[in-house]
Amino acid sequence: MLSVTYATYLEVTKQQIFLCCAALILMLIAACTPGDPGSTVKGVSYNAEQIAQGRVYYEQTCAACHGVDGQGQFPEAPLEPDATGRLGAPPHNETGHTWHHSDELLLRYVVEGGFADPNNFYTMPRWDSLYDRDDAALIIAYIKTMWTEEQRIYQQRVTLDEEARAAQTQP
Ligand code: HEC
């Protein structure tokens, strides 16, 4: 009788040790995985559901010009002027240069529209009648999923550098 109880006790202890080890290993994996800068816009992290909402906005409003997969208006030669001498809507995916811009510039682009020379570019409309900055952030969070890990890290650095410069010049 006593030995049965002891055996049960040992069994439970083994289970506890196993669970503890499993928990420790999971915690270690979580600590070693680098943060995912792709879902962060201006320091706010967006979850999968919010990014999915950004995708809906993107497909409703932006895809017509920038391409459903972010391949740009003229995927054959996205960075070449067409017969009118103008460049179309640029790609947003990893082949484009959207990832060179800070979060603030991207947000302003969506809300306030483009400011490229209309002789050299088609026009990027402003979208403040449809989207405020919070909505625009969801769209940007989605666009970031089109970039490579290196591009996302680079773009996050550009954003942080710009914020640091802005903080310095503040009176
Ligand atoms: C009618 C076509 C059109 C639509 C629709 C459109 N854009 Fe654009 N977009 C452009 C063009 C053309 C440019 C390049 C001209 C410029 O930069 O001013 C551009 C440029 C941009 C840029 C800056 C260039 C870059 O990639 O670095 C961003 C960011 C951008 N668009 C985001 C969006 C988002 C987000 C939407 C949807 C809310 C959207 N655009 C909808 C035509 C469009």
C-alpha cells in the first residue's frame, strides 16, 4: 500500500519536472525570437486581426493602382516611365522602395496624398475622406508584411532615427 502511494508520488513528481522543463524551454524560445518589427507602426503593435483589416482596406482602395500583391501599377517595368513620360504607382512589395520611408512619412502619404512632381508621376490621391491615421496605420502594418525581414528591420531603424532627430529639434 505504502509502495503504491510512493510510486504514484514519484509519477506525479516526474510529470511536474517534465512540465517545468517544457515551460522553461518555451520561455527560452520566446526570449530568443527577435521581435517582429513588421507589425509595429509608430511604436504600436498590430495583431493578426488588425493586419487582416488593413489588408481589407488595402484591397478595397490601394490594390487598383499598387497591385493586389503590391507589385505596382506597371509590374513589367514598375520603375520606368510609360509612354506619357510618367511613373505609375510604385510597388509596395520587396521589389519597391516603400520600405525606405519612415512610418510617419508613409502615414502622411496615405492620409494627405502624394507630393511627387505630376509631370513625372501619376497622382497619388489623398484618402483622409476614407481613412484617418489609425486606419492608415493598419494599412501600413499590412504593407509591411510584403517586405523581407531585413527590409523591415531597416525601415524600423529609419523610423526610430527620424523620431530621435525630431525629438532633438523640438524646443
Ligand atoms: C489612383 C491610383 C492610386 C491609388 C488608388 C493609391 N495610390 Fe498610392 N501612389 C500612387 C502613385 C501614382 C504614387 C507615386 C506618386 C507619388 O509618390 O506622389 C503613389 C505613391 C504611394 C506611396 C509612396 C511611394 C512609396 O511606395 O514609397 C505610398 C506609401 C502609397 N502610394 C500608398 C498608398 C496606399 C496605402 C493606398 C490605399 C489607401 C494608395 N497608395 C492608393 C497611386 C495610387
